[in-house]
Amino acid sequence: MPSEWKFELVAKHDSLTEGPAWDGSALLYSECAASLTWRYDPASRQRTVWRRDTNGSNGMIFDREGRLYACEGAGRRIVRYAAAKPTEVVTGEYQGKPFNEPNDLAIDGHGRIWFTDPNYGGRPMHLDHESVYRADPRAGGWQTHRVTEDTVRPNGILVSPDDTTLYVAESPRPPEAHRQLRAYPIGVDGTLGAHRVLHDFGPHRGIDGMCLDTDGNIVATAGFKQSGPGPMIYVFAPSGRVLETHPVPADRPTNCTYAESRLDVLYVTTGGGELFRVANTGRRGHLLYPKSK
């Protein structure tokens, strides 16, 4: 039986936190409504503002070279951040129309960015769908492709370590509500095959964000106090089998990532603005950058 996880509260903010990303020495994460990126240093246990005016930045991730990418939901775009430098726009539209509200992203071994584009904010939509996209690096820029036709409201997203599977959290609201963890096979040309449902949460709150461990298992934030089993961290095998569940001591966990020198400490963000640290998961994270020591 897995040991009980101990959630240490290391920060509390006024609004939802999201997008945790480890830079090798500190954790960066988003306070979306405040349009802030925070930096938490485990060594000093201090947090500071790393970036302001982020257009509601949400999901963030580093590529193999250590470059930081983010979903700017209010800005309707995918961007790249560098400390003390202007924001670089990767993509902000599809077929000449602005995105809805880019939410979360993943990067594969080819440097392609996969991202979800739901409309949680309820703003007028220029696109008539909420889809998953792939941005391919090209000389002088990026080329963006729509890769799903069957999503209603996609949220969290991951690429398997071998780049053959795209995991998507499908998170529709009523009356369509059947929250699912889906697995799409990735073709050699980057197109997706028909999805498999790995787990169905039914009408209860499903997965928001997720990360990978070194065995290719999916560590996911899901659930709320309103219904179902409550706020939880789930560990899924690639087959969808539930390996572990761990109750979270705050409502609506939003995202998670492994961090610190051995990538064996899990950080969890929440809808109430908490940032938790879990040092005893018994797992190590799989990140493109940085590599564990």
C-alpha cells in the first residue's frame, strides 16, 4: 500500500494558482486572476514576483533548452517568457481568428507545442469549437494545426515520454458533462487517431492538470468537495488503471509538477490559491527540463 502523503502548505494567495514549472532552482507558478508569475525558492522558503502583466497566464512548461512557454488565457495566445525580456508570441490565432482561452500545454521531443483551448471565461468566441492544437516550430515562426474535432472542453494535456500518446482531460459542463481522461495515438505526421477513454469521472469534477512520473504514469489533480470522492491526486497507469489516490486538504486542486534536485517532490496548486509541497510521494517526475540529479 502507498504511504499517506503529507501536504505542506508553503504559500497562500488571494486567487487561483496554476501552471507550476520547475526551473532547476525554484518553482514558477501562475496566479491567474492577478496576471502574476510567482517564484518560490525551496532553499530560502521565500516567494517573489517573477513576472507581471501576464494576461491571465495559466499553464506553463519548459522545453528541452530551458525556455519557458505559457498559455495566456486572457490574451488568447501561447507565448514564450524570458526573465526581464519582452513576451514573445508563439501563436494567437487559428485560420485568422483568435483563440478562446488557451489553458494548458505540453511539449514533445520534436519541440512541438500541444495546447488546449477551452472557454472557461465565457467570453464571446471567435471560433465555434473548443479544441486541441499543435504548434510546430518552423524557420522564422510557428505553424498551428487543429488536431481534435471531438472535444467539447479540453483542459489538462500531456505527451507520453515516447511521444506516441497524447493525454487530454475532457472537461465539459452540463448537459454534456462526462469528464474523462482520454488517450489519443499520435501519428508520425503529428495527427491524432481515435481516442480511448482511460477513466470516466461521470458528472463529477474531472482532471484539471497533470504531470508524468519516470514510469510514464499520470499524476493528476481532480475532484472537488461539491460531489464525488472530493479533491484528490490520482495516479493512473498508462492503461488508465488507478494506482493511487490521495486526498488534497484544499478544494479544487488545479495542477501539479515534480520539482527539486531529484525531481521527487510534488508541488500542487489549487483553486483557492494554495501552493502545497509533498515530499513523500515515492515517485520521481519526468520533465523535459531540467534533468534530475
